[in-house]
Amino acid sequence: MIRVASGAFGPYCGKCLKAAAVRLTTEHANKAVVPFKQAVSRPNQQCILGNGQYTLSHTYSTLARRATVHYRSNLPVVYKASRSVSTLRRLTSFMKIFRLRYIILTGGVVGGASLKATYDSWKDKVPDLSWMKDLIPDGDNFKNFMAEMKKLSSHFRLPEKGWLKKGLHKVETFKEWVPEGGLVSGWNTVAPEGSNLVTDGFSGMSQAASRFLKSGDTDDATTTMAAMGSNKSGLSDDQNNGKERLMKAKEEFLETQLKYQREIERLEKENKQLRKNLLLKGDRRAMGRKVKKSLIDMYSEVLDELSDFDSSYDTQDHLPRVVVVGDQSAGKTSVLEMIAQARLFPRGSGEMMTRTPVKVTLSEGPYHVAQFKDSNREYDLTKESELQALRQEIEFRMKNRVGKGQTVSSETISLSVRGPGLQRMVLVDLPGIISTVTTGMASDTKDAIQRMSKGYMKNPNAIILCIQDGSVDAERSIVTDLATSMDPEGKRTIFVLTKVDLAEKNSANPSRIKQILEGKLFPMKALGYFAVVTGKGNSNDSIEAIKEYEEKFFRTSQLFKTGTLKPSQMTTQNLSFAVSDCFWKMVRESVEQQADAFKATRFNLETEWKNNFPRMRELDRDELFEKAKGEILDDVLRLGEISPKQWEDAISKILWERVSGYVFEQIYLPAAQAESSGVFNTTVDIKLKTWSEQQLARKSVEVGWETLLEQTSKIIDEDKSRKDHDAIFDDLKSTVKQESVNRHKWHELAHDSLRVIQLNTLEDRSISDKQQWDSAVQFMEGILTQRLKETDERIYDMVGPGAGERWVYWKYRTPEQVNRCETKNELEKLLQADKKHKPTLASDEITTVRKNLQTRNVEVDNEFIRETWHQLYRRHFLKKALQRGQDCRKGFYYYQKGFTDSGLECNDIVLFWRIQRMLQVTSNALRQQIVNTEAGRLEKEVKQVLEEFSEEKEIKTRLLTGRRVELAEELKKVRHVQEKLEEFIEALSKEK
């Protein structure tokens, strides 16, 4: 290896320069330098120096990057030694390269062996499912089919060379998709560890066959065959015979396609049954432990929580759901029923049946059942009686949710449907779009349905399942414009054309239907276009009968035979697969974004709480109600801490306030007008007995209940003065107290027992000791003094201020007061003349008084005189009674002797003692009833009221208000929704 010199010019090499160094001058040597790049770029360049001929090679070593020089030389021997050194260097480099390649080769061999061992261990873990080979057509069947097709091709002339071979190639393609040993063995080679090989194997078979039958090439073959039979004129007999043979071949080819389609459906039925058995086996294993919710059920719960969520932060619900929209009677409910595989909804002939949104959650389960969100009853969808009951319940719930004077409602009915083979998704069936409001509908029905539909469709992640009636002109459809306005790009819209059988029956233009299903007839874009048949118009047909009719129609339909309909666009089964795939794709793309939005909302709410309520617990409305409930019940229990004396004093005070007017006006005053003590006592006895039998017991019970309420209110008011009092409970406590009072009724037997006690007490007139006598005198004096004070106030109001008051305070009398004053002065003369005057004025006395007033120019009528006399005589009587009471203070001794020869009239003292004694006995009896019976009954009433309030959300919302409550409610909801979302995301990631 010779290094080429660099940095100079000229076609010279370093070896030549070194060999001729003795003969060359310094100047020549400096010029004989060849740059490295120049030397390499000049292959086979001869050196001009020396006797030898040197050839520069354009190749060089990749390790030393030095140009290689091959030479033959006549140079002296001394320079040949350098060739030995060069050879040794080459050998050393070769050994280095050999060692490196040996290491690489050894590592490759060892790694390959390890990889093969790992592959074999994984393959051994996969269970043997070779028993399913019989379920898949083997290679011989395909060969027989190809032989039959080739034999058939020899009977007629092909219009285009190789067309049958292309069709047979598709069959061969399907065969190639089946790996050796059947689809199951092919699945076993790629199934990840832990997969459900039985159920997923069936799914893999169905999807492999469906991809073949749904491919666009089969449609091209069908279209080609249709084109071959399009020429109908100018044909010879041979050509006509060829045409007939061609049509027959086309029908046989389609029959072959349908044969494999039926085979797929048979496998899917077996798959469905196998899934049911596996789910039942799993349920038996799950007995005795907590049942794990399915993924779709968890997602449905999240949607339910979001539907109830309302926050001022406007955290919108952007989670996907399939929104089923369409014109009225377009068949959207029927499409949903075909997807759910059950006739779930009430049906009508041309009338509006869907009046509220119905959220249907489809999930897989061992039994085909349906259940409402707020009910524990399960409806067996395999029984017609259960289906009828379910439809009636849905119709009943719709009517209850529609308000008076309305046609539709925005309240959602949540229904879950489980069954073997159902595609997991959440669908919302909305009322049909209408163009005209008919008789019997509310005037805003059309706009209400539009608003409701837009509210669901504006969700950027909602999948719009746009249903259009294929039996009517597309221009009459309203829903397509609505779907286009909400999803102009068609990124989340799936178009479904229903009633295709009626469209074909009505001789609809096939090219027009094809334009619709290709999205070319009107400017509406969609992810996919489907054509379905949802029945023959008979509401009594079962789902199985409808599916059979749909399959039969598409098998014989000219729309399918002529290539208007592609296999991938037909049947509700293909539609449900497509909708489910799109649904879960949208869910995976949007659920984490929704969770992040709630995280941000939660942070904002928690920050607001810390700033406004730093030392308070985050109690929502339910928790606050429970706390208030405990405090209210504690207050009721505190009634037992009140002493007997406090109870009796409170009852006696309130009872006297209620009966004092009747006792004084209706009993004492009339009896006091008696001329003798015997008449007085008789009058008193009669009036007291009548009063006790008719009014007193009822009035006493009312007083007892009022006292109980008053003491309860006192306890509540005492709580308000405490430092730890929470004012947020005031409205609730007041409402509960009032509601309990209104509901509570005193025990009926209490009236009867109390009446007997009071009657016996009032009949007793024997005062046993001096203390009771003095107490009665004091009681009477207090009553009379109070009444006298009230009477003086009335007289002052009638006559006005006196002379001194008028002079000092510059007050004046009214003309009426002047007349009253003159009348008063005239009537007082009568009382002074006769101290024992009767309570009423005689007619001649009234005439005399009026004439005397006329002499002083005072004109008054007789009624005016009587009113003034009543108050004057009342004051006169009260003063006399007070004086008599003073005289009777020391009359207890004469009372014991029967007032014989004493000259004292103390019968009114005895009357007031009887009243006082009645008050004491009644207070004691009421106190015992309250403590022993009524307080306990009140506690039960309060508990019942609280239990009813706890179930009434509106009442709690009305009684527990304020930003503190609202903020706690929002925090609770946000946390709950976030937890549900995180739980669902975790389960979703595990399923991935």
C-alpha cells in the first residue's frame, strides 16, 4: 500500500519520488507530488519519473483509504524490501476484518436460534383449534368450483377475453386468504398471548370472508356481466343464445356469492351461540363475587352523568354517541330496532310516536333483555308479551315527560339492551323532523324538534346517522340539509337509505339511487352510504322475519344484479358493523380530551372554594341536608330537657291569654250583676259547665300544641345565637317545623280525658287553706287591674287629652272627643247619684242626658251615649270589684263559716280560685301529654317530613341556597364525572 502525496501537482507518485531521491534534484522532487483526489480520479495514469512504469489504480482500501499502486520495476534491490513491509500490512488488515466478520456471524447464528426458541414457546401456548377445519371449505371444494366454472365457460362465447378468469381469480384470492389448516390455524399463528381465541377466531373468519365479498372488484365483475347483456338489438340467433347463456352464468355467479354469504351468516350464528355459552359460563363463575361492568355500560354511565351536569364554567359534553335523525316516518326507529334486534318502540301509522329522545345502550350479554336506567325490571326480548309491556312503558314515559300543551320534550329516556352478538354502542333516537305543524300539535313543535336535533348534532364528536326514505323523492327530504349544515365535510355522518324495496317496486331510476349512495345527487358528504330494508310495512313482523325478507330482497334485487348496490352497502348488519367501528374510533380519539377538560374545570372550582370558603368542608346539598337533619332531630330531643315547671308556666300563661276574654266578659261580668250570692253562684256554675263541655278542652289542646311549638322555636332561636351557628339551615329548619305543625294532630283521647278533668276541677268550690285564698285574691286583683288599665286607655282615646296636657304639650281635642267629654261628664253624674246603678241605661235616662247635652249645644245620638256609658260603667264596676277584693283579703275565716252575719260578698274570689285551679290542673295534664306522648309523636312527624324532603330534589334546592352550596354541588359533579371518565379510560386502554 503506497500513500499518494498531497498538496502539489503533476502525475507523480510518492514511491517513485522515494526511489529516485538520489538522482532527483530538490526542485524536481517538490514538483512530483500528486494530490490524493487527483490521483484517484486518474486511473491507469503513468508516472513520468524514473525507469519503471507505475500504474495508479482507481480503487483503494476502505480501511487505510490509501491509493494502491501496481508496478513492475527495474529499480535497485534495496527498494524491493518495502514490498515485503506492504505485504505484511495487508495481511494484518485482513486478519482484523476476518475477526470482525466472525463476531458478527456468530452473533447472528446465536440470535436466530434464540428467536426460533421463543417463537416455538409462543406457538406451544396457543390452544389447538384444528377441530374447526371442517367449518371452512377446503382446497378441494375450491378446485371443484373452478372446474365447474371452466366447464360452464365452454358453453358460450365470451365477449371479452379473460373475463371469467378474472372472476375466478377472486375466488382464488379468497382461497389464498385461508391459510393452510383453515382460518383457525391461521389465527393461532398471529394471535397475541391472552386473546380469546374461540370468540375472536369466529370474528376473524367472518371478517376475512366479508372483506372478499365486500371488495370493489366483485362489484366490477358484476358490472361487467351486466354490460355484456346490455345490447338488445341487431343480434343474430347465435348471439341471442349466447346472451341467454351469459345471463344464466351471471345468475349462477351471484348465487355462488350468496352461497358464501349464507355460509358466513351460518358461522356468525354459531359464533353468537358460542359467545352466549361463554358468557353464561362466565356468569356462573362470577356468582358470589362482584359483577364487573362492561365497557359500554361504563361509557353509558358517563353519558348519563354528563347529561345531568350543569356548570357555569360551560364544560360541554363532547363525548361521542350515535344520533339517529331523519324525517318523520322515514324508518329511523326501525333501523335502530334492526340494530338492537328487537321491536322496542311503540308504532303508529304516519303519526308521531317518538316524542322524547331515547338513549339506547347496546351491549353484549348472554340473554336478550332490556332495562331502564331507573328500574330494576328486566324485559325478556324473546317473549312477545314482554316486548308489548316494554313498548307500553316507553309510551307511558314519553307521555309523562311531555308537558301540558306541548308535543315533544327534551327529557331523555335511558334504556339499555343486552344480548348475544349485539354491536356495542350508544344511540339516541330523536323525534322525526317535520315540515308542517298539524292539528293537535303545539305551535312550536317544528322549531322544538329542530332545536333538539341541532343540540345533539352540534357535538363535534357525535356520529350523525342520517336516515332518508328511499320511497320518496330525495328533494323532499329535510334531514339532509340539516345534517349538511351541522357536518359540512361529512367527517362524522353516515347516510342510510331505507325502504329500498319500495323504491325498486315504484320503478325508481337505478342510476338515481346509485347517485344517492355515492353522494353525488345532492351536496351532502358522508363517511359511508348504506341501503337497508326494515320490513314490509307490517308492525307485527319479527326481527327474524324482517332479516329474512331483507336478505331475500337483496338476493333477487335488480339493483344488486346490475351493480347499482354494492355488497358492502347492503343490509343492516353491515350498517351496524360500520357504525360500531366509527363509534369506538371516535370514542378513543375524544375521551381523553374530555377528561382533560374536566380536570381544568375541577382545578378552577377548587381554587374558588379555597379563596372563598377556606375553613369549611366541601359539603354538597345532600350532605348539608343530612347535617341539618341531625341538628333538627337534636333540637326535638332537647324538649326533654325542659323542666315541668317551665312547661306548666308556659302552658298556663298561653291558656289564660286565650280564655281570659271569655271568662271576664261572658262569665264574670254577667254573674256579677246578680242581686244575691245565690244567683251569682248559680249563674257561674251554669256558664262554667257549658264552657268546659263545649270549648275549653279543644282550646286547651290548641294551647298545648302552641306551647310545644313555642318551646321548639325557642330552642332553634337559641341555636342562632351560638357562635357555630350556620345560617344556611335557617330556611330548612323553619319549613320543617311549620310542616310538622300542620301535619300533627293531638291525640283524640286527650280531648275526652282533659274535658273530664277540667269539669271536675271547675265544680269544686272548696278552698282548703289561706294560701290558696290569698293566691286567688292576688290573681283576681291582677286581672281586674289589667282590665281597669285597658278601660282607662279606651276612655282616654274617646275624650282626648285633659286640660293640663293640652296646655303643656299643645294638644287639642277633636270635635268628636269634645262631644265624648261632654257626654262623659253628664253620665258620671248618674253614677255619682246611684252607686249601685245597673249596667244598662233606661230610655228616659238616655233622653235626659241628650237634652242636657243639647242645652250646651252638643248634638249626639242614643248609640253615642250608650258607647260612652259602657266604658264608664265598666270602669266603675272594676273599681268596685278591686275594692271588694281588698276587703276580702282577710275574709278567709268568714268564708269557712259560710259568710254568716259577716256582710262580705266574696263569691268572685271563689270564682277566680276555680279558674286559677282549672289553669293549674290543665297545665299539668297538658304537660304530661306533651312529655309522654306528643313530643314523641312530633319527633316522628319531623322524621317523616325530613325523609320526604330528602327525596325531593326541588325542595332541597329551594331551601338550601347560596354560592357555597352551588359550588360544592359543581365540585361533586365534576369529580364524579372525572372519576367515571378515568375509570372508563383505564378499561379502554386495557381492551386495546
